[in-house]
Amino acid sequence: MLSAISDRIIVELDSQNESAIWQPENSAKVVNKGIVLSTGPLVLHIKKGDHIVFHPFDELALPEKNMVVIREKSVLAIYEKEV
């Protein structure tokens, strides 16, 4: 398991949901939702287990499949997971 440092957040992408951003049909789907797996010590407003929406294209892919790292300032919203 990876541990986030500084103001970074490790996110498992939610591949069930597509981005709310309009995209041409032939473009790749952008996933900008996920669940927080780890937060660095400088993260103030996000906690492990939160479901978040983050700014697309601010993420850095990790070696683990379906995981990215972002900065706290890239988080746009926390949302309740629908059942």
C-alpha cells in the first residue's frame, strides 16, 4: 500500500462513472471521481474514505492499476456515494 506525503492524496478511480465534462464521441473517457485511499499530513479538508471529484488532468498515474495521486487543491468536491 502506498502512503501519501505532503499535500498529496492517493485516489482509487471510480471506473463506474464517467466525467461530467462533455467530450466528443471519439475521445477517451475521463474519470475524475474516486475514493480517497491515503492523505498526506498537510491535507486539511479531505480524509481517507471520502468520495471526491477532482480536476481532470491534474492527476499523476501510479503503478497500481486504477490509482492516481493528486494535490489537495485539485479536489473540487466531496460527495455522498449513491447506493
